[in-house]
Amino acid sequence: MLSNPLIATALIFALIALGEWLSIISRARIPMLLTAMVGFLVCVWTGIFPEDILEKSQFAALGAILVGPAILHMGTMIPLSLLRSQVKAVLIALGGVIVSGIIILVIVSLMFDYGTAVAGVGPLSGGIIALLITSEELASIGRSSLVVIPALIVAFQGLFGMPLALNFMRKYAVKIQNQLDNGTFVPMVNEVAATKEKTKASPLRESAVLKLFYIFIGAAIGTTLGEVTPIHATLWCLAIGIAGLKIGIFETKTLEKANSFTITMIAIVFVVIGTMADVTPQEVLANLPSILLILILGTFGIALGGFIVSKLVKWDPLKGMPVALTALFGFPGDYLLCEEVSRSAARNEEEEKIIFNELLAPMLIGGFTTVTVASVVIAGFLVQTL
């Protein structure tokens, strides 16, 4: 029965729905993605789910295709006027991964060895791409025994980063509410500066099918550029979304206008859950001491670096530290946390929009800085020192 793709998809979807329900009733204190990932792991380990349930579902394959369109969509949510103001978010994100990297390389090398430290630093600061770089290099130099470390780091780093970032973001949301109440709140970008939508468009512009087609063409171009240039495809997709919004090819929140955003995000969550599919209890137990040390030191170092740089650039640390912590979960976790916090903290729809807009841009920029740029550079450099 579980070999049926629809049934397998429905079972995994049930974990996501449970996570969403818990997030709503806990007022975002329990992240949806955290519940889904832990629930999946428990179900596979206990035999409730077969180990290949994601392959049988086939929905994760759709999610892998939709990553590019989703990132392009994120670009259409960030006006250029706002993007130019996010230099501080980039500095904060870089500060977090640099401080954590130094702490891990020093302490983990002393307690275990340098190879173990290097195996964890790159993936901790970014995720899947850094995991692939690190794993391939470890295997090529005959240190395959260490490959499990970056895999487990990627599998569990979100469990450390998401609750901590969520807590900081909720406290910052309360500060925004207090500023709104006393009339001192100043948004990062004026609504006037945001992209204005046309009051009337032709039927060709209104067609959801054509809107989705334009998105896929843009994402396909970004993917192609990622293959033929040194710049990662996700950065190209983001840039195409931003540029397309500016020149009018795409609308603001383009996937939403194409009535496709929710299904896209669910499919991508399947991909994220899949990063834990090959983790076994034996691997966790054997490498638990080094994994825990890297995760604890890394999380502390990222938060510390985010705090220090936030102070230097005169940002509220409650706003800056979550930006740095995006290194531990990236996209779509950064977007989902913004959505959960704004939904749970807001007292009305207008306030929800204000909080969401204030959190989203720096979180997305921080995530792209760490996950798609810094982690690749750090992993690529450090593995050459082994």
C-alpha cells in the first residue's frame, strides 16, 4: 500500500500538517519544519515509514525542480531599494560564520582532530552544496570515515538553529509592536518605494498559466547560467527575480499571483526532509560526541558573531542574530520562520504584514549569503588544507 505514490505523499504530508498545527497553537514556538524533520526521522527509525518512502512518494522530485522557481519568487519580494539597504545583513551573516568557523577549528581540532573540524565547518555554515564539496573531497583523499560528519551536521543543524532564531525573532516582533504602539516605528523601506502594480492588465498578463511559464523560463535561465559560470544557480535565480520585478516581467510575489506558491513550498519541504533520509541511529551514536560539539560550538559562534556585528553596524541584536543563524537552516526555513512569527505575533492583518516585511528581506539575504556563497567558499578552501 505504501508503494502507492499518493499514499506515501499523504503520509509525509501528514507530518508537515502536524507541524503546521503545532506551530499555530504554540504561537510559532514550535517550528513547523522542526516537527516535520524530527517526525520523519522517528517514523523511519521505528519502521512506521519504509526507508524509501520519499522515493515512493516522488513528490520530493517535484520539490527539487521547484527550488529555482521558488528562489526567483523570493527575488520578486525584494525591491531593489530594499536590497541596497541590506549590506548590514550580509556583514552580520558573514560575521556569524567566520566566528563560528574559528571557534570550531580551534576547539574541535584540540579535542578530536583537524579533519573532524574541517568536515563540520563548511556544512555548518551553509548546507547541501557545502556538504557535497566536503564529502567528495574527503572521499578523494581516503578519509571516507569522516563523510558521515558533514551529513549529520546538515541533517541536525536546523534543529539547533530554528528554535533559537525563532525565539529571537518573536522578541523582536514584540519590539516592533511596542514601536507601532508609541509611534516610533520606522520601516526599512517605504511602501511608496515598493513596486506598484498596474491597475489593469491584459488577459495575457492575467493568465496564471502564462505567469507560471515565465517563472519557469526565468528559473531555467538561472539554472543554465549556474552550470556555465562560477556563480551558483540559486544566486542567478534570485537576481533574475529581482531584475524581472524591476523591468516588469514578473509581478510582486509572482508565484502567489500564479496560484502556485503553497504547493511549491510544500514540495520543497519534502526535499528538506529528505536530507535526513539516510541517517541511521548507529551513525548518530558513533559520531554523537563530535557532532554535538560542532553543533553547540557552531550555533554559539554564529549567534556570537551575529551579536558582535549587529552591535558594530548598529542593528538590534534580536534582529541581527536570526540573520546570522540562517546559516543553520537557510531556505525555505528562513521564509517559513518569518511567516510563522508574523502570523503568531501580530494582532491584526496590517501588523502581520509589517512584521513579515521587516523580517523577510534581511533573513533571505542572510540565508543566501551563508548558504549559497560563504559555505561554498569556506568548504572549498578548508578541504584543500587536509
